[in-house]
Amino acid sequence: MLRFKLRERIADLEFRERRRLQLQEIAAATGLNRMTLSKLANHHGANVQTDVLDKLCTFFGCRIEDLVEHVPDGPADHPDIAT
């Protein structure tokens, strides 16, 4: 499963700039739909296109691994491990 770390990036930017950051502000700056950002921030397993990730990496000035993390679901992700 992919875990999106949008909330962490928002928190880091809020801390650096010492102000609240709204999803609408990110949407306006990136051209992304606010609902897309909401899904990334609040739902597990959101389906996202690569251009969305590219725009977010550009906005936050971060690398892709700062925004997305692969989290194994369990033994099914490792068929060579006996259960």
C-alpha cells in the first residue's frame, strides 16, 4: 500500500512559515482540485496520477519519497515468507 505524507508536508511548511496552510491555497498554487488534495490527506489508498505527485513535489520543494511511502500490507506482499 502507498502512504501519502501530505499532512506531514503541510505541517512542515506551516512550521517554517509560522502560519496555517489551507488545502484551497495549495490547490490554487498547483492547479490541483481541492478534493484530490483532500483524498490524499484523509483517505488510505487514494488513487493518484503522477502529475499530481509532480506538482506537489514542486510546491513543497521535496523529493517523491518525502511525499509517498510504500508500506507492506503483510505476508501477501512477501510470497517467499512462510506464514
